[in-house]
Amino acid sequence: MDGERGGVYWSLDYRGEPEDTTKHTYNQAFAVYALSSYFRAFHDREALELAERLIQVIETRCFDEYGYKEALDIAFCPVANDKLSENGVMADRTMNTLLHVLEAYTEYLLACREAERVFGEDLGASSDESSPTADREAGGKGHWQQVVTQKLHWILNLVSERVYNPALRRQEVFFDLHMESLIDLHSYGHDIEAAWLIDRSLETLGDEELRKRMSPILRCLEAEVYEKAYAHHSLANECERGVVDEKRVWWVQAEGVVGFYNAYQKTGERRYLAAAEDIWGFIREHLVDERPGGEWFWYMDAEGSPALEKPIVEPWKCPYHNGRMCMEIMRRCSE
């Protein structure tokens, strides 16, 4: 964390010194997610206060009238969004960043409820005047909890009105500053991931009218991924301008397991349960890297060969998707 200017750097070197000082909204969101989860596990008040400090950064430095910004420099001035732009476009806004702000804010609300359960209060009511969540700065008890609740409603409305394409039954991926789509791209992994993450947000918010409006969209996302991407016991990567990328990417399979299991829980359709089990079998047989020190391969190509040239771990590959998949399925199967 940048103690002087606020926010989280993109990366540090092995000595803990800033290596890439980009302040990306994506990073701020993941830090909120991590700190909120840490609080839920260990009830460390400082973790939730740090999360609230970053929420303040996101809402004051990373947001404008059209939505969430992307890449910012160390002083929060806009820079090229090369980190989250692909497929030959340079996006001003992305569905990906919006999705991860949503998951972070959902986790924060769950942390607030855990604080109320454990301490009999939310941490927005801190009496420590040096705290970023003190009443004098945050506007009173539960200030950030109220802000986040309102912003989750805003995000979900944006998803339904601008991100979701009802004609194509998919989410758009890359946008200009005014939230106009830049490319014909169907990201199968993001759509099946979004379906279960948005369901989780709706359950957390408990807004029945919003749930009724959003649920048909989520069921469409699941059905489209099932019908267009699910084949050969696994999910294809994406479809750009009508051309399907047949690589079986590690994180897409992980999100397919959780997303289809969630779809089964929501609809009772056993085809989704069978798909989740089938993809899990594919993961075990083809993606798990059984070499000493291995984890999962990055992807299997269309011929079924693993991506041996790709690293086991690097800035865009870590145990996030597959670790969360395991914990989500364990939790859901035990309920």
C-alpha cells in the first residue's frame, strides 16, 4: 500500500520495494476482497479498516460519471490500460474490472456482517480518531457499508443495462469511456464466473426486486456458455468475431465447475451438475501438473497437449481461481 498517496501498487520486487507503481482499480478491488476475507477468517479490525481505506480510494479516485476507471499512475492520473486490454483493443473500461469490484464489495458486506456478529457493531463506528473509518471522516456508523450497498446496486444495474447484450445473450468485454462496446468478443470464462458471482451478490443484498430482474440474465449466461463453449468435457476459451479459441485454459475450467454447480443449485437442471462433474474430471486428468513442484498447466491446446512453455506461476496465473473453486465446492457440498 502507498502510505503517502493511497491505494495499492501493481507489484513489488522481492525486497518489498515498488516495482510497478500503477494504481489499477482492478488491484484496489482485489485488495479489498483479500482484506475483507482476512477479516472474516481472523476478526482483525485493522484488516477491515484497511479495506475501507481502499474503498474510499476506489470511490473518490477510480470512479467517474460513466463507471470505474482502469489504469492510473502513482498519482491517480489515467494511463494506458495495457494490463487489462487484449484482442487488439485498448479499453477505457472493462467488464473484468467491474466484475472484480463487485466481488470485492460483496465480500466487504459479508465482513461487515461478521463484524456485527462478533463485536456487536460494524467497524464503520470506530472510535479511534486516527482511523480512516472514524465517524468524523466516514460520516457515521456504517458509512462505507451504506456506500458499498448503493454501489453494488449501481453495478448490477449497469450490468443489466450496458454490459449484458440481450440480443447475443452474453456480456460485452471491452468498452470505450462511454461504455460502448469495442469488439465482438464472447468470453466464456468471464460469463460463467459472472453468473455465480452476481448470484452471490444478489443473495448478500437480499433485494428481491433486483434478484427477479437479474436472475433471467444469469440463467441466459449459463445456458449460452453450456450450449456454445462446453464440449469435449471442458470449456473453450472465448469466441472473437465468430472464431472460437479452442484452448482449454486453467481458470476457465475452474470457473466452469463453480458456475455450473451454482446453475444446478439455482435451476435444478441436472445437465449443469453433470457438466460441473465432467469438467472437474477433465481438470484432474489433463490440467493438473503432476511434475514435482507442479500445480495446473496454463492450458491444453486443441490437440490436447499441455502448455509446457508457459510458467507455473506468474502475475496472471496463481491459485486464485482454482483454490477458490475447491473451497466453493467444498462449502456448497457441505451445506
